[in-house]
Amino acid sequence: MKTIIFSLLFALYFALIKAGGDPYYATFYGGSEDGDTELNPSCGGKRPDTKYYAAVSTGYGHDLCDSYAVVMAVDADGKNDGKMVKVKIIDSCHECERSHIDLSRYAFTDIRAKKDGEMKVIWVAANSKGKVTRDIVYPSSQTEKFAKKQYGLTKTQFVSMYKKQALEMIKEGKTHATFNKSEVVTTPKTTVSATISATATAPVAAPTPATNTTAPADKASVVEGPVAGLGNITITTGKAKDNSIPDDAPIVGQTKIIDPNKTDYTDEDIKIIESQFPDKEEEESSYTVGVLSAALGVSGAAGIGLIYLKKQSPGKYEELKQKFPEAFNNVKRSVSRSATSLRRGLTRVSSKKNHEELPRHADHTKENYREMPDHMFGDDGLPRITLYDTPMNEFPETASAKN
């Protein structure tokens, strides 16, 4: 039992520092279907004070608490393109990357179908007065394709327009808006102009011949007789008293910073901003692998360990729960989110990349092997783990087979 408890604590520790979640994606959480994971958010309080809330990476600490984020999908679905939603950041997400944002169910379904489960997004966060707290982030290549195909804009124009409209939403207290492509932004360019002024040319005077005058030699410098050989000569130069650095002198290793409240970007600004993005943009095909890795990672191990300990030693379970309440809540959230992500990932059909929608069970006439049965998950959203062999005839699949 001591070994089990030690292993459980070890898993709990790593669950707290585990980072996963897809960069530049938005997902959703919360509600009874997700084990009420929105309760006791890390920013304080027992429950959200709005239906439009969100969680971000624990890497931000409490820096973004009570900030507002505006989110918009940049992978077209043909129905919800351009829809923008404002959410209040109230919680942290241990498995989320810094560019990932986890929305409430209400917020997610306002801009994308629930069955999609996730979407690539562009988002920015600011306080209620519109001062930016998390500068704009987005999947670069996907955003460039989206802007050109949907609106005929360059990436620089689209990002500038989106950020301006998003900050206006926050300052004006709007929850919903639609991207306005008619607000064309002219990308500023740096131009250099040369001015040629006409001046009168004065006649050039003829040069005056120089008179060479030989100065009399200094008698003291005349040495009579042989000159002795010279030894080593040391020349010492004094240091300048002014050690200040000119204002326009380049500083080695210094990174150029773009004003986070700026909205009229240049192409050069965009390059600088993207070079400082927190996460690397992943390939589309890596999603399922990432989901499986997260679901079967240390958070899952910690969740299974908790279930096992609760069944075998309820007293020790309650003791640990009292000592590590935050760790228990984090593990429950991580496992629930991992399970939810796993179910979403397994139900995605292969044609999702091409945005082709197929009816449920289209790839199989009877069962969709990508979907995990509901009876494998409990009411709290966690996987059901039994410590004994369940007779096969108790499973719904075998019961239906007999009929």
C-alpha cells in the first residue's frame, strides 16, 4: 500500500506540471457532461459569474485572471465563419499550451458546432478598458490561408483588422460580433524620399600658390657623432572620459518589442510578433497522437490511482484529499479533459481535414469504432475502472449481439 501511495503522489506531482493541449486551438469544458470542472476556478470564487468563461495555460499564473479574450475560428466550416465571441478568463488549464484556450460550452457553440469539439483560432486578451494583457496569437500558415480565401486579405491586414475589432468589443462590453471585412486596413510601408534643392554656384577663386618656407633647424636637435641604437618604444594612449553609449547605437542581443496595443501592423511587425509566439504550430495529423498521449499520460495514471485508492482504502483517500485539495482538483480536471479530448479525437472521421461532413456511422453500417461507448464513462466524466472481471453479458455490446 505504501508503494501505491508513493506512486500516486508521484503521479499527482507530475500532473501538476504536465503541459499538453494543442497549440492555437480552442476546446470547451464545464457543465454536468464534463464533471462540472468549471467549479472552484483558480482565479477565485466557487463558480463562474458568467456563462462565457475560459481557462488558459497555467504558464500565465494569475496574470490573465479577469481579463477578457476575444476568440474567432480561422479554419472555415462554411456556417460560422467570422463569428467572434468574448469570454472572461477565470481558470487555468494544466494540460494547455500557452496559445491554447479552453472555452465554456456556451461560448464554443456560439462560434462552432459542438460536434467539432475543437477549432484553430486567433485570440487576444485585454482588461475591461482595452489594455492588452496577452497579445494576439494565431496559427500563422492557417491564418494566412484563411484570410486570403475567405476575405481576400493579406495576413497582415487580417490580423490588424481582427485585433482592432476585438479590442473594440472588449471596451464596449460586447459578447458577440461578426468580423467586418469592409474595414480595409492599408498596410503602412516605410518610404524614403530624397529632396534636391537648387543652389547658386559662386565662382571659384584661383588657388593661391603656396610658399614653401624652410624653418631654421633647432640647434638642440642636432646631434654630433654616432647615434646610439634605439630600444623598444612603448606608446600609451589615454582612455576617453566619456563612456556613454549613443542612443542610436545597436544593442547586441536585444529583441525588438512591438507595442502590444498597436493594431496597424506592418509586414515587418508581423514577422517580429510571430518570432515571439509561445508555441510551435503543429501539423494537422499530429492532433490524434497528441490526444492519445495526453489521455494515457501521467494525469490518467493519477486518476486511475485515485480510483483504486478510494476503493481499497477510503480512509487514506480522504486523508490525502484533505492534505492536497488543489492537487486532487487538478487531477480531476486533467483526467476529465483528457477523457473528453480522447472521445472527441476518436470520433473525428478521416475526412475532417478536407471539411467533408459524413453522417454518423457512415464508415460502418452498425457501429462506429472511433467512438468510445458512454457506459465506459461515469457520471463525473471519468473513465470507469473496475477491479474485478465483469461478465461479458453485462456489456451493452454483447447484449445487443444476442438479440
